[in-house]
Amino acid sequence: MAAPLPRPASLQDLGEDIQHMILRRIPCGIDRGCMSLVCRAWRDVMRDQRRRLGHLLPRLPALPRLLLPAPFSVRCLASGSRVCCVLSACCVHQDHHYLAVTPPGSRCFGSHDDGWLFIETHRPRSHKAIHVRTGVVRVFPRELERRTDPYPYVHRMVIHAAALSATWPHEPNYVGAAIVTSWQHPPLGGALAVPPYRRCIALWRRGWRRAFDPVPLDHYDAALDAEDVLYDRGGRCFFFLTQGEHIRVCMPVRLRDNKLITHWETVLFCPGGRVYDQYVRARYLVVSRMDLLMVVRFTPQPNQPTSKFKVFRVAKRNNMPDAYADAFPVAQYPFAWSELHALDGRVLFVGHGCSRSYEARRYPPDFKDGIYFLDDGEFYDAAVIFGIGNGNQRRYPCSDNGKWSDGHVQRCFPRPDPSDHSAPVWILP
């Protein structure tokens, strides 16, 4: 019988190469912090590695973390928030840096860079941006003014998805753009009447009490209903992806006296050639490698879990031979969506108003490309947002989270219980 290998006298006896290999396989900062608490020997090893090999240790760009909805209580406020980290195999961390500072019952409707969450409180109804590390709050408008109405009327609104033209919500001259549902209050017909709800676009500048809807009612077209929004910093404009898979471009111009005017362009995409064999649950816009991508999310049937994704990039049709040129003239439909059959090293995190793209090659070798998604299937459901027809109880399923990679959906995140106030949301680095 072979003699057992001798145990090393200490962790230092493992050698620098093995120590470095171990640390490279623990890319999550929270996991490394827990690792340093195991014993003094590990703390010494990690401190020594940072001192001598700091230039070789991975300096990984931070990735979004999934904030799971949880009951709001004093205990939760004291203990921090439950977040899932993809660099830690989607494990749940009780992160004390992300304090649960949102008011009880707040609905998260998006996020912004540097740890800003967009939330809606119900009593009273208001929209805010809140910084998860410091608790700093910036207020968004809660009312909408239709300047194109024959008789200007102030409408109530709820925001479904939003994007800002600034790096931080506290910058003085930012412009906000959102996809909202609005209604008159009190509704026509009396206080007991059910108001007609309408999805529209809202724009505002910082400090405005009311946003405004720049689209005239007589220009309404269901195919141009906005489904997602992003801000392109290079072009200094907002892109709205519509249900017809066209793009509406809004370039805001800030004027003196806190005024705002907008220039609009509708870019029509040839619908020919895209045949979907499943139900489209959601569409997202994301900028990746200087390309504008459309990510389409599918389910076999409505109200079923996510089954697959398709990714498309913008392509010019030019004047080349085109099988759809007669039905959809190039002059009127100058662009088409060209499908990407492989992600080619992209790691996409999709969410309405907050999709982001990263490169898999900048992370450990076992980190593969794919699309991380969260359960936002009820994002535009008025019955959930307003509590219509279900006893005024909002109900978010919250369980359709995961990663799509190599043609398969992986349920890599823990399955949270349904929530009565909010779906999961990304916390962006």
C-alpha cells in the first residue's frame, strides 16, 4: 500500500503557483471576503498574494447582481439585501453594502449605473431613484401633461421602464425618458368609473414636477408602442424599441429656463424574413461592440417560462437584391434585423431600460457567454401594476430567472417566492 502524501505544514507550503490558482478560481469579491475570515493563515496568504502578485490577480470588471424581492421588515433592513452574484455560481449573498433602504412595498421598475434603483412607492404614489449604498434619493415626476391635447389635462402615470441621459441621477442637466401607463384622475364619468389606461412615452428634466408626452394622439399606431428604451451616449439620443420591432429615435435639446424640445425620427425595419415559432414574451435593446442589438425572448405559450432567445443586429438593406423589396421598399424600410446565430463571447444582461453587454474573455476561463435574464414577464401587465381584478393584490411570480446559453435555458438562480410588491431587478455596477 502506497504511503499517504505528507500534509503541508502550512498554507504557505502550497507554493505561490497553487495559491494563485486558488485565488483565480474565486473571482467574487464577497467570496474572497468570506475566505479571508476562515482563518488567519488564509488572510496572510491573500495579503501576501496581493502584495507580491497584485498585477497578476484578475481585475475583473464588476457585473450586475440580481436583487431578489424579500419581505420588508426591521430585521431585513438591519441585515442587508439578498443578491445573487453570477461570478459566485449565482449564489445568494447577504450583502451589507446593499442596504434595503427602499420603503415597504416599493416596486422596482429598473436600474441605472453605479447602484441606482428606480422605484415606485404606492402611498403616496411617487417615482424615485435611490442609491443602494448610501440611500440618497432623487425624485422623478409622478404626473404627465399632454401638451398635444386640445384641452391640456394632467394625467396620473406609472413608469414601466426608464433611462437617463446622465451618468448619475443627481447631475443637474439630465433628461429622463420613460415608457409609462397614464390615465385621467378623476376619470371621465365620475370617481367610480374605471379610467382608460394608455401606454405612452414621457420625458422630463431634473426637477420637473410633471413629465410630458411628446407624441400626438392622432399619431398613435400599435406597431409603434414602445417596449424598451435606452440612451445612446455617443449619439446623445434615446432609442425606443417598439412592438413592431421598429426604432423611434428621440434627440432632446435642453434650452434655457429649464425648457426642453425634442427631435423625433421613426426608423422602420423590414419585417420580412423574421418568422417566430413561439410566443414573444419581451424585447430588449442593448449596445454591444458598437452595434445596436435587439434581444427577443420567447415562451412556448403565454404565461409559461422562458424557452429561448434570438439576438439580432441592425443591418442596412441598401439597394441590393431583396426578396421583400416589393412589399417593403428599401426607401421606406431602410434597415433590417440580421440574426446573430452565436453570441461570440458576449455576456448579455437583459432588463427593460437597463440591458448591458460584457465580454466573457475578461473573466475566468469557465465563464461562458450567454444571456442572463430576470422575471419581468408582468412588466407591462396592468392587472399586476394596478391590482385590477385580483382584490387589489399585486402578484409577481419572480421565478423565471436564469441564463440562456448554448441553446438551453439554465435555472441557475435560486427560485424565490412570489412577491406582492416587485419583481427581481439588476443592480448595475
